Amino acid sequence: MPFDINKDVLNLDYKEELKKDNALLKDHFNIDPEVLKIRELARKKIKKALRKNGTLNWSKLPSIITNNPKLIKSGKYNIISDGIMFAPSHWSGYNLCAFATSGCGMHCLTTSGHGQMHMKNAGTHHVHVARVTRSILYMEYRQQFFAKLLREIPNRIKKVAKDHPNENPTYSIRPNTTSDIRWEKIKIKDGKTLFELFPNIQWYDYTKDINRDISHIDNYHLTFSLSEKNKMLVPLAFKKGMNVAMVLRVKPEDIKPDTYTLEIMKGHSITKEAINGDLHDARFIDPENKFVVLSCKGSAFGDTSGFVQELN
């Protein structure tokens, strides 16, 4: 008999698990001394940039559009990728990853690359301060945040054209590089979303929110992100046309499997072709109906929650 999902019952149990995990993550980050120090520095940065009339002096604040080594990898496919890097989960004091689990929250890619916790300058981790600063600005100064974003994007488009006059690259932005915001629901200006305001940009994200519907948006692509708690949603993700990305306990230089079998619940598994997600970050060019295998980054190699999958 084919496996069928009773979504109503399933989601009820799943949401209860998410509530527990979010409470755990909130408590964890609210007492983490490093995170609390980063929050304090971010608040000080915003205070220094705030004028008496309530407007922000953005020259004293981090840019909204940025990139990282993984995003830059897409360049070899003639794709220029940028992203918005917020502070994930409860890092900033606000929860920007509503569907985070304890596994992904504790081992988020925010602590990889330039975000590795030892990479400080004179005792300050400026990368994380910038991410927390963006998160607070998004939550507390949203209209000014959007106004700045609408200035940055056209400037970035011009720079890409200037730097690549003959290549005519695809320009893409990943707005949830370290968050999981429903951007399709947010009206930025004149009742329009980012995707409507910038139809020539290819937008894309990973998400753990199975209920997101972007079928009406031609220039936005979503890849479902596997956690230790949402495996039973994988068939639904494939049914909705999303690939499924997973973190595998391998190093970036290791050979990735060509196929992968995932046990979604006891007695039920699903096998799909697998592609190497470390080669680039432009998930919108991936062939459909695949697992996207990502190697461990940051602290993920030590994960014991089930968030990191094992080779089979």
C-alpha cells in the first residue's frame, strides 16, 4: 500500500515538537554569554546610528545585501548570488526561524565560514554583530530597513553589470541565507513583494516551512530543508515540487553519494538520486526530484540529534 500522510494529525504532533524545540532554543540563546555580548554590541551600534529624529544613519550600520564563500561558488555557473544574512533562531532575541529544531538551531551554518566563533577581531565577532544588527533593524525599524534594501538592490544590480560587462550573468538573491521568513507574504512597497518589485532577479531560499506556497511566483524557488523532526514531510515536499536538502556527516572534500535512502518513519523509506549541494548554492538550477546533499559545517559534525544524516 502506498504511503499516505494524514497531514492534519501529523502537523498537530509536529507543531507540538516545534514549540518544545523553540522554547529550548530561546532559553539556550538567552543565557549564552557570547550571544548576549553580541546582542549588546548590536544594540550599541544601532543606538550610535540613531538620529534624534528617529531616522537611522546607515553609514554607521552594516549593509543589508551581502555574500559569503558558498554564495560566491555560483559564479562558475555564470550566476552572481548575494544574500541577506540575519541572525538565525533566537540569536537576536527575535525568532527568525519559526520551524527551527534543536538540531538545526544548535548547529546552524551561521557558525561556519566567516561565522566561526573563534574568528574575532580584538575580542569582537563583527560578522555575528552585523547579523544580529540586521535582525533587530528588520524587527524594530522595518520601514527604514525596507527603504534601505530598495536602495541597495538597484546599486548591486548596477555593480554586477559593471563588473561583468560581457558575461550577462544571472543575478540571484537568497533573502533567507540564515533565516526562514515568508517573504512572499510581505509587502515591501506599494503593496508589492520583493519578487514583484524586482522581477528580473532570481530569488531562492531553503525552508523548513512545508506550508509555504510560491506556486504563483515565477522568480522565487524553494528547496525543502531536512531536520531531525520533519522527515515525515519529505514525500509532501517532493509532491509540491521541491527538492530536499540534507546535511550529511561527510566533509566538503569527501565524495557524495549518487543516491540516498532516507527512512522517513519506521517501516517507510524513500530513495532518490542525490546531487552534491556543495558545488554551488544556486539551488534553482538543480534538476528536480532530488536529494541535495550538503556536507557538515561549523559544529554540525558533532550533532547527535539526528539533524545530520548518516551515509548509507
